[in-house]
Amino acid sequence: MNDSTSTPGVPVAPNAVPAASAPAAAQQPVKPARSAAQSKRKKALTALATVVVLAGLGWGAYEYLVASHYESTDNAYVQGNVIQITPQIGGTVKAVMADDTDFVKAGQALVQLDPADAKVALDQSEAALAQAVRQARTLYANNGSLQAQITLRSADVVKARSDIARATDDLARRQSLTGIGAVSAEELGHAQSQLQNAKSGLAAAEAGVTAAREQLGSNQALTDGISIEQNPNVQAAAARMREALLATQRSSLVSPVDGYVARRTVQIGQRVAAGAPMMAIVPLNQVWVDANFKEVQLRNIRIGQPVKVVADLYGTKLAYKGVVSGLGVGTGAAFSLLPAQNATGNWIKVVQRVPVRIALDAQQLADNPLRVGLSMVAEVDVSNKDGKTLAGAPRTPVATPAAQAPAADDAASDQVRRVIAANLGKAPLQAAGFQSVAVRR
């Protein structure tokens, strides 16, 4: 007989398990599997947390030891001097000797204007200078003639006084004879008239002396203390001739520096005015980089810090060596055409950027030239913070090899001296004490 309790009328299987013991039997194999899964998940989470903590520690160590010593930006561009070629005088373009992308040397002719008008003006000014010199010579020569006039008028005064004395004696003698009837009244009146005429002649002679002296003084006021070449009229005429000479020399426009031609707009036959832009010269050996750093990045940037600069043109394989040469004195927004007006309406803070000027290595620029406007990536080493944030001394000017203006002015002055010397003459040269022609500039 089976010991298991069974429901009457319900058949029982030989190997059937009682209902109360079924859940216990089902839980026996599931419990170990769930424990294994939990253990694996716990290990995975622990490993992940360990990796996150280690990554955080590594990132913090990198930021503290490495990244905190550098400030970088990709908002950087190549800048350079764009030298405008503009005429100093108006004229018609006769020839153009350079075009876009051409390399030109300092002093090389770029544009030639028609010099015909300038040459005519030069001839007129040269003639005016010669006339002014000869008029000045006349002033010096008049001093002698006016002095002779004074001597002549002085002799007339002496003669007039002699005539007065003679007429006075004659009148006195006739008056003494009037009482005895030896002299008629008509003869006595005639003697009185002669005395009066003599006195009038003396007054006229003295007035002539005074007038001659005034004329001499007026002429000497134009000549005393200066030589002929220093006469104001001569100086004014010399200035006009120098201006005409410079105009003839300025009809040829030359390049002031070595560089490349850009933005050529001038054409042959074009009538140009003084100051009109014709083309530009860009000296690519004098370019620099303007890196626009955020204002929060400027606290550690100093003048003199080394910079690593990479150009998009050459890629990361070529890194330029640079140095911080200056920090901007204002943000880009402050110097924009329409500065932001933050005092009206709703306001949203925007992080501003300040340009930092970076000077590049000259040899690297020569080996790997850059163009104005290229994109750059700049990384400043801010480890050394001993430098200044603002420049404390003026920048050393870049010497330009073509100093044409002083040479042109000297040539014009030499030509003026030759014209003056040619019209002075030997006698006036010695009378005026002329030793060296000094033309005021």
C-alpha cells in the first residue's frame, strides 16, 4: 500500500511527487545560476568604476602636469603688411610693368605715368627761378645807384645853400643903397625874388636827399643780412622748381620693398588722380600670426612665451616656431565697425576674444612661405609667466631698402643750386659775399 495521501477516486502515478514539495524542487537548480550572474555584473561594474576612476585620475594628472601649461586656439590667421601703391601726382598711365602674383624687388618700376605735363611745369619753374635770381641781383645793384643819388642830392643842397648866401649878400647890398637912390625898387624886388628862389631850391634839394635816403633804406631792407640765394623771392621760386622736379621723378612709381604684387587694378591709358590705389605689394617675409584667444585664456599668456604654430596649408608635419610679440589692447568686438551695444534690451553674455600677435621664425618663413589670411592653429607654452602682458618699449622699425624720397629730394636741391649759380654772375657773387648756395628745404 502506498504511504502517500491520495484523493479518492483520482488515480496516482507511480513516481508522482507530492504537490507541496514541487516548488522546493524547482528552486534548487535556479539559485546558483542567479548568484553567478550577480557576481559577474558586480565584477563588471567594479571594473568599469575602476576604469572611470583611473581615467579621471589620469585626465586630472594630465591637466595639472601638461595641459595647464599650454593655451591653444584654432582661431588664428596669417597677417601681413599690404602696401598700397598710389601716385603722388595725377596723370595718364603710360605703362604697367608688373602684374598680380609677380615678385618685385625694392626700387623696381611698377607704373609709368606720362611725364609731359610735369616737364612743361619744370621748364616754367626753372625760368621763374632764373628771373627771381636776376631780380634779386637788381635789388643789390640798386643799392649803389641809390647811394649815388643821395650824393647827388647832397651836392644840390650844398649848391642851394651857396645860392642862398649869395642872394642874401646881394639883397643886403642893394638894401643899403636904396636910401641914396642908387638902386631902384624893381632891382631890389628882383634881388628878393632871387633869395626866395634860392630858399625854395634848398628845400627841394633837401627833400630830394630825404627821398633818396628813403629809397635806399627801402631797398636795403630787401637786401641787408641775406645773400641773393636766400632772398625770399628766390626761395619761393626754388621751392616751386623743386616741386616740379619731384613731380617729374614721381611720374615713375617704384616698389618700396621686396614683395609680391596683389590687387592690381590700374590699366594702360587710365587717367588716375593723386592717391588712387593702383596695386598692392605684400612682403611675405614679414608676415605674422594673429591668434584670437578667449579672454579666460589670457591670464597666463605673456610677451616672449614660445608658440607652436601649425598651418592648415602644410598640416601637422610642419610646425612653425613662434614667440608672443604682443597682446591686443581690445577685443575684436570693441574695434568692429558696429560695436555691440549691451546696455539696451535683453543681454546674453558672449565670451570675447583678444588678438595675440605671434612672430614667426624668419628662416622657416623663407623655406615654407605663408600667404596672408591662411588658417593656423596656435599653441602657447605658458609655463614661464615672467614676461609682460603689454609692451614696455617701442617696436624696432623694419628697415626698408628703398629709401627713394631723400635721394629724390637731394637731386632736386642740386638742380636748384645749379640754376641759381648759373644766374648769379661773378660780380654779384662777390658783392653779396656768396660762398655756398644754401637752399632752404
